[in-house]
Amino acid sequence: MLITPQHLIQWKQQHKRIAVLTAWDYAIASILDRAGIEVILVGDSMAMVALGHETTLPLTLEEIIHHAKAVRRGVKEALMIVDLPFLTYQESWQQAMHSAGRILKETNAGAVKLEGGYPAIAETVSRLVQAGIPVMGHVGLTPQSVRQTGFRQQGKSSEAGEKILSEAIALEEAGAFAIVIEHVPTELAKAITERLTIPTIGIGAGVHCDGQVLVTSDVLGLGTWKPKFAKNYLDLNSLITKAVQAYGEEVRSGEFPVD
Ligand code: KIV
């Protein structure tokens, strides 16, 4: 079954939780899809975990389209969502339309995701949705604003929490079909989840969201660092290191290849 944004909305009503993971290439995407992950996000975190940048800011539209095409080849059932990179949508809704349109046409994505709330971003979301482009929002810690906020938890004061709640409401009213809530206090994510009729997908936002998202390299333990709220289900970094060291030793000793 090909999963659509409408399924996610139905699942919220049915209290069925949604598992989301990121992917940036064909191999990982095929594994996630076959494992039954409902939503695969071609997230701009790939700038950091796959391309080695310090932030998500340098990622270009061309780069994310290139990676999303590879992910698409591996995804048969999951809903594939692609991030709009920094400054490919913030200038104007026309710029956003152009960027999101390219993503849908060139990668066959099911939806796009963009960061931030109202008023300008909500207006942009409304324009995209009216043009037939499904949009996922993203509030709380928005890594494209890292130069203003750092990677710190957001929404800690009641005033800041109110602002994030009103941004989430504005995004729902603009037609977003789901919203990522990143690194905010659990109670704030709970209040947003209860207030919205569209699903919330949390990351570092506690247990009350309708779904959870993690960056796949954190799940697999591929990198040497992960945020505190992420969980390693595997230590791939050590496993790969051991495997390639064994290969190197066998090549040097002449044990591999065998005739
Ligand atoms: O880019 C990304 O991986 C994301 C998730 C952390 C939600 O936006």
C-alpha cells in the first residue's frame, strides 16, 4: 500500500502511532521501506550526517533533489517527504512554489517539509497546498535558524511555548497535513498534539506526539556523536570499523582474496 498524507491524518484519529526515519540514499531507503517504516524523510540533516557539514545551512536544492531521486528508487510503500533547504523558500511564496514544484516533479516525492511558523511561512504553506503540494510543517527547534537559536531546546518559557503553539495552529489552518515538533518540553508537545487535528511527529519532544522521527544515522550509531534525545539501536560505527580493519589486515597479509 502506498502511504499518503491522508493515511497519516486517519491514523491520528485512530490513535495509531507513526514511525518516521530519514534517508539520503537508495540502500538505506530500501531497508527502511521494507522494514515497514511509514514515512521516509529526505531531511536536510543529510547536510551534516551524509555530507559532513556543521549545520544544515549549506545544502542546496540541487543536492537534495539528487539524493531524493536515489531514495525514491528504494521507496515502494512509505510516504516520501523531502525537506526544502535553507533559503529555497523563505524569500517569497513564489520561490517556495518553484522549489517545491521542482522537488515534486523531479523526485516524485509525496510531500515537502519546511521549517517555521506564521505569518509568512503559513502564507507560503497555504499557497503550496492550494497548488496541490502536500506540506509538512516543522516547529520548535528549527535547525535552519541555528545561527539565532543554537541547537538548544525551544519553548521553555510560557511565552515561548505559546508562540510555538500558535505557529502550529497557523500551519494547520494553512493546510499542513502534519507537523514535526523538535526539541521542546514534553508538556508543550502534548498541548500541541491535543490541540491539532493533524498528526504531530516529535523529535526530542516527549512521548505524547502522534509519531516519532529520528535521524537514521543516530538510530544506527553511524556517527560518533548524537543528540541526547536520540537513541542508538545499533553501533554501526564500531561494526564497520572492525569489518574494514579485518579486510585491510587480510589484504595486507595475503589472506584475501582466495583463489
Ligand atoms: O532534516 C531532518 O532530519 C529533520 C528531522 C530531524 C525532523 O528535519
